[in-house]
Amino acid sequence: MKIEQVKQPKSISVVIPTYNGAVWLPKTIAKVVKAVEEAGIKAYEVLIVNDGSTDNTIEVIEQLKTDTDLPINFVTQKNSGRFVARKTGTENAKYELLLFVDTRVFIGKEALKYVLKQQQKGPSRQVWCSHVRVEKVGNIYARFWEAVAFLAWRNYFKNPRDISYGIQGFDDYPKGTTCFIATRTILKEANEWFVDNTKDLKTSNDDTLLIRHIAESNSINISPDYWCLYHARTSLRQFTKHVHHRGKVFVDGFLRRDGNKFFWFIVLFLIATVSIPVFWTIYPSLIFPSVLAGCIFWVLGLLISILSGVEFKDALSLFILAPVFVAFYGAGIWSAFLKIFVLPLISRKKTGNGAA
């Protein structure tokens, strides 16, 4: 069968959602401009969506517009979360081809050029998730996330390569909208579906769930030649806040019986975190053996990480931060579960009782 040829795009909208990312914007935009110029695209815009920032984001944007001749536009909205910011960017974008870039992300200079060439091969090469490199030097938190990503998608990171996947095998490969390319047509349809199928837009899993829907009718592509550099948080306070948020969005994205492999993990976690304290209350003599067993599994986790191919410093960072991660990620899961499922149920019962 002859592959449909896709014309080289002549224009692109780069959408950068940001919340208190003023310090990153000039550097992120500079990398975007280099990638666009390297790709040979003459008509483009950098559309910044300010998601209710409380820092000097607006002043930085205005200064960039004054000091450069770059086609920078921006929209300000009340703080509504990353999905709504990206949706706002999609609706306000000037061009059909969209590139999402987060503020802590530097796109590779030749990354966009590579994707545009691949897109000419046919319709199955239109949607791209970035291969994410992490700036790890001197950052234990960055090394932690690198280890987590490696273990979660070991099949890919053991041998990074050009991969296309759909809904089959979706959970086996990395994905995210942190540096994501798709057409406005695809994204608008996905956004409409997302709004109708999530319970809390502000704390929703704004990338995995969205891309899962896109993968039902489109191939998702990833390659080490389309890459970006991610800068992780650098303090314990930033790390714990980020972990707690990711725990919350994990519930919305995966506590769904839609074939994802993490549904039962969340169910078992919720059951365990309630039943174990009850069990210890009934049998207090088993607290010490249980804690000891947990410590043994903790050490075994370090060994398994190293044997799985995780770089030693990354594995050590995972080992050190694992207890902190479990505590704050778990708190995030419970926070979202109570907000999304329990509180509405209680509210409905109260309303019903009042009506009676």
C-alpha cells in the first residue's frame, strides 16, 4: 500500500504553559527558537499561557517582547492547572501544527527538524512524545526521577530507539506532553473528550490520560533523535510538593477500569494503607517484624535497581528518597481519592437525606 505523503509544514505554534516559571522562560524560549530555525520553519509563534502565576512572569514576557523581535504572544488565565493551560493554548494557537514545551524543558536543537522529516513519511508519524534526558549533575532529585523512569519503561530505556505504538502496549513506553507534537485537530478532539471524562481538571492526569485517548486512533512516536532536556526540582520542599501532586493526578489517570495496568495497584494500595494499621492495632506484636520486612525489601530494591541496569548514583538516589516518595505520593493518592470519589458520595447522601 502506498504511504500517503504529508507536506513539510511551513508554520508551527509553540505553546508554553507556565506557572511561576519566570526564571526559566528566557532560556526555554531561546532553545525553542534555535530548534525552529534549525528546522527551517519561517512562520511560527511562541504562545505562552500564564496559568495564574504569582511571580513576575508577565513582566518577563513583556520584557522579552520589548527586547527581541520574536513572535511572542501570551494569554493569562486564573490558576486552573496544566491541562486547562494547554487547552487554552490549543484554542488560541495560530497554526495547525502544535508543539507543547514546558518551562523547565530545553528542546534539542535538531529535534524538531528530525520530527518534521519523519512526518512526511505518512499519517502514522504525526504524533510525537519526546525522549526526555534529565540534567542530573549535582541533583539527587533528578537522579531519583531518572531511576523511576528507567524502571517504569526499562524495555525502551535499555535500548532507546525509534518506536511507534498505539493503545496496545501503551503502558510499556514513556509518554508525556512535556515536549509533545500533534496537530490542533487531533488535540481539540482529545481535549473535548478529556473534559467529559475526567472528574477534576485542575488535578487531572493531563498527559497520560489524554495521550491514551489519542493512541486509540493514532500512532504515538518516540525516538532518541527527538529529545529534550528536563530540569528537575532542586530542593526537598519542591520535590515533596511535586511528588504529592503526581500522586493526586495518578488517581485520575489510572483509577479507571480501561485496561491500564495500574488500576489494581491503586486499589491494593488503598486497601493496604487502611488494613495494615488496623492489623497492627489488633496484633501489635507484629509491628516490629513488619517494619523489619519493609526495611529488607527497601534494601532489596536497591539491589534490584542496580541489577536492572539503573546507574549506581541514580539507584542510590532512589534508595535514599524512596521513603519520602512513598509518604508524599501516597498522601497525594489518598487526597485525590477522597476528593474525587468519597466527598461527592457523602455530599450526595446528605443531599438525599435533606430532600427526604
